[in-house]
Amino acid sequence: MTGASHYLSLAIWVPIAAGIIVLVAAGRDRDAATARWIALVGAIAGFLVTIPLFVQFDVTTSAMQFVEHREWIPRFEIFYAVGVDGISMPFVLLNSFMTVLVVWAGWEVITTRVAQYMAAFLIMSGLMNGVFAATDAILFYVFFEAMLIPMYLIIGVWGGPNRVYAALKFFLYTLLGSLLMLVALIYLYFTSQTFVIAEWYRVPLELTTQILLFVAFFLAFAVKVPMWPVHTWLPDAHVEAPTGGSVILAAITLKIGAYGFARFILPIVPDASRTLTGFVIALSLIAIVYIGFVALVQKDMKRLIAYSSISHMGFVTLGFFLFSPLGWEGALAQMVSHGFVSAALFLCVGVMYDRMHSRLISDYGGVVNTMPYFAAFMMLFAMANSGLPGTSGFVGEFLVILAAIKVNFWLGFAAGLTLILGAAYTLWMYKRVIYGAVANDRVAALKDLSRREFWLLAAVALAVLAMGLWPKPLIDVMQVSVTDMIAQVAKSKL
Amino acid sequence: MSTINYLSVLPEIVIAVAACLILMVDVFLPEHRRNVSYWLTQLALLIAACAALQAFARHPGALKAFHNMIVSDMVAAVLRIACFVTVSLMLFYGRSYLNARNLFRGETFVLTLFALLGMQVMVTGNNFLTLYLGLELLSLSLYALTAMAKERPQAAEAAMKYFVLGALASGMLLYGMSMIYGTTGTLDVDLVASGISARHDNPMLLIFGLVFVVSGIAFKLGAVPYHMWIPDVYDGAPTAITLLVGSAPKLAAFALALRLLAGALPGTAIDWQQMLIVLSLLSMILGNLIAIAQTNIKRMLAYSTIANMGFMLLGFLAAGTDGFSSAMFYTIAYVFTTLASFGMIMLLSREGFEGDRLDDFKGLNKRSPWWAFIMLLVMFSLAGIPPTLGFYAKFIVFTAAVTEGFVWLTVIAVITSLIGAFYYLRIVKLMYFDEPLSDAPIVARADTQLLLSGNGLLLLVLGIFPQGLMSLCAFAMTQSNY
């Protein structure tokens, strides 16, 4: 255990403070350049303060580290309590890293209300760190909900033509789930007289109660993941969101749903989870296979990647509900990897969209002739998305399939279909967009990556390759926490 | 029996004297010196608030006065101060609005003060008749205030509806009180309570009386099916008066419910809980659903009030110290949010322009990012999204309800609040996603701007640190023996 450290609080509040400073200091449109620089400095500072979390992380314990515990609302024994274990720490890092990229990605692209755009992302970044770090349920809930506000504005203000519909759909879908979760949280408080999440792991609950709680939590997190059939908000939100919004949505927001499964559902209602395993696995497999086919026929690149995200997140939920360390580690690795890969693909689409103002696959063709560097980067990310060994995409999928085969061969087989489907829809899209003859004059006039775009994609590419070739640091961080959590989940609470 | 104790009603005395004084002074003031009456009113509010704070410091417990007709306890102290602050802010926000509509007159201030006096009597009443007198004083002043804008035909119509329905409700309340008097032989709140608890069974007459009393309270709160007057009055009255009707009287109505149901009739809790469940459910569902269809923001907020009172009742019907203090927290939080929402409408209004259509909020972020942000806070607070005060209001009410076993009721409440989020979000959408219809600059007095900004930011600050207000409500309830 590290003594009194404030790294987590810094990780939460530095970006939020930076966001407020951007708004106050450079709120007017003519200060756009200042706003960009303050935002970049804030985002980098936010990332730097999370580095000690990784460097000083003690991989031998599953206890919460870097804990802070302060009274907040004593009337209900609610604490400002934060801490990370091996399950949540990687996501704080991932989120802070992505924020830097997103600020950078919006550099020249966003020209209207720059300060508000940058501030929304910075504030959201802080709130999402809060979600991963909170160890008090109400603190978690406050961050979880507050996050919706900036995301709603990001989609609605800077999004595409159908942005209003998408923003509203996103907000109401996610709110429905989280409000039911609020009732569940209050019920658990009523049973246990505490809002400390770890205490709830030990509260005995009847099976009927567990199942009702499961339903409430499940709705909240399944909508966020999103699982089939409550996934329909995601393609709309992705298509209409600006590039940065898509990146954050895919890389971090979806992970919060999956994180909720690991932090709340499985350990708090383990018996209900076991009872309903078949149900969740069925939904996950439908997501993996059916949504994979849906992705195949998409005409819009962003929509295709959105469906691919749903399909990949199906792996995560599948991995969790296999109840084995292998499955969990696979699921978590898949979450981190998908964070990088989907973000990278959305950045790639953003690069093309900024030039052509179209996301339709049919408007492209032969891009490699005019943008060779870009084609090379996109090739790498497409491969990672199909789960090619050597890229980060492989690690998670492989571990989950392995865990699935141990449970049941056909389960593993069905999950393994993704390797074919993923390759099919990603590479087919890649072929149609990048290869072939130059499709039209506008493609012929394309310019290759600017220096900013080059380094942006290079940074993600590096992360994808590093994770694929040497996943050990990540697995090490998770191992002890995962093993202990599985032991927790294995205990009956009846 | 306690004796007369003038000190315990010092705030009421201050307001009553000030109202009479301003009525006299105003007669001798030339037209351009009208702000003398305005500032005198504000001064009276300040003095009364100081007097109320005094009572706070002196008597933490309940103090009965005027032969048990009046009770001056912590609940009264907190609600009184909330009323003073609310009315004072209403006058600050409404100043330019009233001025532009030729309503910046002595009568407005005097009637407002009398309405306030009525609220104070309701807050401190410990006898059915005291409570009823307070209610009538409040209602009559509000009828007159609603009708003040003579050139607005809707205002007269609204006042008429308000008066007819309000008189009916008062009649019902009085009828119910008389039946309770018939069974218990007393009008004293404490004696009614002990009289009922001494019996083994509750006679039909008592329950019958209870039904009428609950109807009267529901009318004042605006709970479905006694909500018909709310949209018309909110819409028809000048916005400043709407603000008065929609804010502080909710505090008084809450006090009325508390004194009657929790103070006098706890012995029939099982019966009134069932009635309140129906009222609460209908209000939440109907209020939130009908609000969606509104194109006028005042009407929308009217239905939002109905829904919000449903949530408040959810906490109230959970009963016990936790339930009542949660309802009190909810009411106070709601009133402060309402203040900011109508304050914003008046900020956008100009001479000859009401600014009360939803479309008038279009593109506010382009016109003024700051005011758009304040309105955003107000809307998210009404929707109950953290980190705003509205979230804790819902949270504390839900907690009280779940603790008392009303889990399914809470689940329905949660679903209706999702429906509510839709129309609050629409305002945010209009402000942030759409293009403005006009680019008229937003001009307002400096004090209005400052207070309205403070009011809006307070929703955020109290949303991050809600402990103070929460423990104040809990403390008040415990000290007052509820």
C-alpha cells in the first residue's frame, strides 16, 4: 500500500480544472489558439500525473492502491473514496492517454467554439477517471452520470447532420439504465448501511433479490457496453459524433460498461450471475456473430467500425462470464486493446473525412495511390482489428477463445468465428477504400498525412504493437487482482 | 398551556408592520420614486430574516405561543428563512420585468408581503384555524397578484380559474377540518394527535375528514388530480408573479402538509400514505408526460412542478424523520431551482417580449455562453443529473422511500424521471444545438445578473457539497419532533 498519495485525485481534477481554465481564459472564439494550447498542456499534465500510478503500482496485491478517503456526505456515510487495483488502473492510464490524442486530433479540425470543445473533452476525461477510481458507489454514480453531460454536448454541438437525434438517443438510453442502477445502489445501502463497494461483496443476499439487482445493474452496464439488443444507440452516436467524440466513446465510454460488470455485477450478485450465465453468454455470442454480419454490410465506415466495436465488446462480456482467470484477463486485455484499435480506426476515418467530407465506402477507392503513409497505418490498425497475432487485438481474443474452449468446445468455436468475420468486414472495407483504381477526382486530389496526423497515428500504432508483442506488463498488473476477484465471485452469497 | 410569546412571532410582526407601512408610504410617493417602496420591501425582508435567525439561535426546541395556536420550531425557522430568501430573489429577478409592464407598483409589494405573511402563518400554525387563516391570506393575495396585469386578458382568466378552484379547495380543507373536529372535539394540532392515538379504531368520519384535508393539501401542492389550475395560472400570470406562485408557496404547502398530516394526523398515517401514493404516482406520470407536449416554457415548467411535487410526496409518504426531512430537502432544492428557471425567462424578456416560448431559448449559447451554462445547470438539476442539487433531492427521496419498503414505487418514479429528462434535455438542445432566432443582446441589471449567476452556481456547488443542507433539514425535523 502506498501511503498518502494524491495521484488519483490529480488524475481526476487536473483535467477538469484545465477544462474550466480553458473556458474562463479563452472562451471567446478569437482566442481559439490559446484554447488549444491550454487544453493540450492540461491534457498532457493530466497524463503525466497518471504515470506514477503505473510506475509505483504494486503488482503483488489485489488491495486498492493510491487510496484516498475523505468524508463527503456523512449523513448517508458517503465518502470521497478513490483507489485503483489491477482491474481499474490500466483504464485510468488509457483514458488520460486518449485525452491527449483527442485534443491533438481536434487541433485544426474544430474551428467553431473551440474552447467549449476542448473543455468538454477535458472535463469528461476527469470524470471518467473518477468512474474508474471511485470506490464509493455514490461517488461512482455521480461521475458515471455527470459524464453524460459533456458527451451529450459533444455529439449535439459538433456532430454530423443527424446529431440531435443521436445525442438524445445516447443520453436517454444510458440514463434509463443508470437510473435503475441508482435504485439498486440505494437498495444495497438499505441492506448494508454502507456505500463502500467492497463491503457489498460480503453482504449476503437472497437469490430473488440478487436477480432483481442483477437486472438493474445489467441494464445500466449492458446499455453502456453496449450488448445486443440495447446497442442501437451506438452506431447513431458514433456516426454523428465528431472524430474526437467517437474516439472517446469507443476507447473509454464503452469500457465503463464492461468495467461495471467486473466491479459491480459479478462480485455483488455472484449467484444471480451464475444463474444467468447462459443468458449473458447467449447475448454475447449474438453480438459477436450476428453483429459481425451486420458490420459486413455497412456502407458507412464509421457505422462499420461501430458495429465492429459491439462485436468486440461481446468478447469482453463473454470473457467475464466464463468465470475463469483466463477469461477475465482476456476480457480486460481485449478492453485495453479495443481502446487503442477502435480509437485508431476512428482517427483514420477522421483523417479521410476531414479531406473528403464523406464516410461512405463507395466514395473512396485507390486511396493508397495518393496517401501511401496513411494506407500503411490503416493497414496495421485493420489487422489489429481482425486480431492478427503480433498486434494487441490478438491477445484478448486468443485468451477468451482459449477460456471458452475449456468450458465448451462449441462455445469456443462460435466465439472463434469472430476471427473470420472480423477479418472479413475490416479487410473488405480496407480493400474497397484503399486499394483498386483511383475512384474519382477527389480521391486523386487527396494529400497524405500532415505531420500532426502522422505522429498521432504513430503514437497509437506504437501502443498497438507494444501490447501485441509484449503484453506481459499489462497481464502482470491485472493478474493478482483478477485471481482475487474470481475467488470473490466464486463464493456464494446465499 | 404556554402563554402569549410575542418574540416567537417577531418575523411575522415585522412583515405585517412593513406591509402596512409600505401601503401608507407608497401613497405619498411620486411615480418616479417607486423604488423607495421596492427597497423598503427588501429591507423588511432582511430584518425579518434576521429576526428569524434570532429565533434560530435562541430556541433549538419547539416553542408554543399564543395559547398553542403558534409553534416556533426549527422547521418553522428554516422554512421561514427559505421563504424570505425566495421572495427577496423574486423581487430582484422581477424588477426590470415588472417595470417594463407597469407592474412596478406599491400594490405589488404590499400584496407580495401579505402573501408572505400568509406563508409564515402556515409555516408556524399549530391549530387548524391558524393554518387555514394563513392559507387564505396567501391565496387571496396570490389571486389579486395574478390579476394585476390588467392589459393581459389571460391574466384575468387565470386569476378567475385560480380563485374558483382555490375557493373550492379551501372549502374542502375546511370541511375536512370540521369533520376532524367532530370526531376529536378540538382544533389544536397536538390535541388532535393525542385524541386519535387514544382511540383503538378510527371512525369513518375521521377518515372522511382526512380525505378532504388531503384533497385540500394536494390542491395547494398541485398534485394530480388537483392540478388543473397550475398550467393556466403559470402561463397566464406575468412571469414575476408566476415565480412567486411557483416558489415560496410550495414551502408553505409542504409545511401545511407536515403540520396537518404528520403533526395532527399521524394516527391515520396508514390511510394518508395510501392516498399520497396515488397522488404521487399520478403526478409523476401525468406531469412528466404532458410536459413533453408543451411549446411554452412556462407551461412546461408548470407540468414539471406537478411532477416534482409527485417526487416530493414520495419522500413525504415514506414518513418518519428521514421521509419528512427528505421531502423538505426536495422542496427547498426544487424552489431554488425554480427561482433560477423563471429568473432566466425574465432575463430573456424585454419590453413587449415575453421570452416564454421554448423557441426563444434557441441558440442561447451563441448569444451568451454564460447564461446558457446557467440554464443548463437549472435543466440538469430539474432532471436530477449529478453533480447538481436536483440529483441529491431525488437521491434522498428515493433513499427514504426504499428504506420504508416502497421499492416498486421508487422504480416507477425513476422511470418517470427518465421521461422528464427528455423535455429538460430539449431545452439544452435548443440552447446549444440550434441557431438563435434573434441576436438581441441580453441586458439586465447588475444585481440581477449577480444574484441569478449565484443562484445557478449554487445548484452546482450544493450538488457537490450537499451535506450542509441535508443535515440542516434532518436537524430541523429531529428538533421539531417529527
